[in-house]
Amino acid sequence: MNTNSPSAKAEALIASLEQYGQGDYIGESISQLEHCLQAANQARDTGARDELVIAALLHDIGQIIPLESTKEVRMNLKESSENVGRVGHEAIGAAYLKSLGFSETVCRLVNSHVAAKRYLTAVNREYYDSLSSASQKSLAFQGGPFQGDELREFEEDPLKDEMVSMRLWDDRAKLVGIEATTPRAGAYLDMIVSHLS
Ligand SMILES: [Fe+2]
């Protein structure tokens, strides 16, 4: 079998999501896999385009797959980024997906967690208040709420609305006990295959 074909790549990705996503989602009572499935399902329920659904499903792939599989990706990031210490799982995930052939849009959406948070905390006080104290604290290290040029740039980004939606689905994808009504990862296989084709 050609391991580089779209279907082989998609199947391997779904399999690693299922295999390695069993660990706890940091600080929550659901697994990382359930968290990803809930995010993707919210995207699908709103009728989002495929690239957004795929990004929601794979948004945390950078912290799910074993570090071993991202070794090359991380080495490249080190070479291309001055800011190695701050490269988080979003950037690793985006670079990993890029290496598999996912579109620029999917990769940018996956990489947008922090930017969307910095945007939402800048324009929505209630959003800021809704963050856990850990998340409020990490915001400071992430650069704080967007201001000035950064804020304007984000606002003008054609993907702005989708980045914000992703962030909100991500924040809400923490419900316990809804496995039975949440589609499994395999439900997205065909979508990923046609995206990669
Ligand atoms: Fe997440």
C-alpha cells in the first residue's frame, strides 16, 4: 500500500488520533480525543466548510501525536523561528499538518488558538472573565490582549471569523458523558481524504 496516498495518510492520522488521544485533556474530565471530536462536531453542526471542520478536529494534534513523529517538524521550526521557547502545540500541529499536505487555511486555523484568544480578550470582557485563572495568567505570557496594529491585523484577516469560531468551539468542547451522541473520528475520514486529494 502506498503510505503517501491521501487515504493512507488520512487513515494513519485518524488512527493516531484514536490511539494517542486517550490521555486526559489537561485539567478536564474528558480525553483529548473526545475534546477534539466535540470541537469538530460543533463545527459540522453549524454547517462550517470542510476546512474548518477538519481544523477543529485536528486543532490539538500537535499535543496528541508522539513527539517522535514531530521531530523533523520541530527541527524545522527551530530553524525558522527565533522564538523557539514559545512555539506551542498549535505551531507544531500546523507544521505537522502542512508536512502531510493539508491546506494553508487548515494550517492557519490550527495555528490560531492563541491569536484568537488575544483577540477575544481584547474585544470581549465577558470572554476574558470566562477564562480560567490559569488561562488568564498564560495570556500575559502570550502577549496579552491584542492592541493597535496587531488588533487591526487580526480584524482584517479573512479567516478572522473562522478563527474566532474555532476558539469558541474549543472552549466549549469539554462536556462529560456525550460520547454516544458524538460522531467518532472515522466519520471524518472521507472529508480528510478528499481534502488531501
Ligand atoms: Fe483544544
